[in-house]
Amino acid sequence: MPSAVSRAVIEVLLDRVSQGAATVSPEGRLTYLNQRLASMLGQARAQLAGKPLAELAAESDRDTLANALATGRDTAAQCRLAMPRPDGGGELQALLTFAPLGHGQASCLVTDLSMLGAIRDAVEVLKRVALDADGRRALAALERQSGRVLQPLNPAE
């Protein structure tokens, strides 16, 4: 477990990121989460603190999550999964990125993939539109720039 000082620093950093973020104990429980993650999941922070991260994943994605979390305790790891929202708001399609914090703990950044899907769809629509030379150059630049960002949506991941 990180010292009180380093734990406080980690929590301040997690509160400042624009993504959902949490720390996960060696047992797989959320030891800290930022307000952005609570909002993404449609729950209060107090309801989520101490909860097993696996309970937040769709049943069909729990093995994927367990493997990524086990790896993420020692080295960087990612997984894509669905996180059902208990408020009836459907499910969050998310990319979870884990990084080790030491002593079996990991940090977890949660990226909402719905916006990435919107970007991918917009690019596909623009490919079917008759564009002038400037429009084609702009579309080509958008495809190049968005390619890396859209990588999590690649089914071959």
C-alpha cells in the first residue's frame, strides 16, 4: 500500500484527470475513485468505494477484466468492456487502462468509448460525401489523426 503522502498525491492527480479514474486494491476492490468515474457509471462515489471492480463489468466481460487487472498489477494493461449503469442508462462501453502502483495495487483509467464511436461514424459518413480538394485533404488529415485514437474500437484488438 502506498504511504499516506503518496496516496494523497495519487488521489489529487486522479481527481484532476478528465477520464474516469480509480485505484484498485490487491483484492480487486475500488479503494479510491474520482467523481468523473462515478458520474460515468451513474452512481455516487460512496456507493462505489470499496466495491469489487468486477461487479461493475458486464458478466460476459469479467474474465477479460480479471486478466487485465492481474497483468496491470505488474505492468501496463488494457481491456475493453461493457459497464452496465444501474440507473437504467444502458451500459458504458469503456476502455480500462491499468498501471501498477506497487504492493499489488493498480491505477485504472476508464475511457468512455462512445465519443470515439461518434468520431469513427463521422469519418465514415464523410467518406461517402462528394468533397472538393480541400475537403478531401481535410478528411485525409482527420483519418490520419484519428487513427490512433480510434484504435480501441478496432475489433482486432
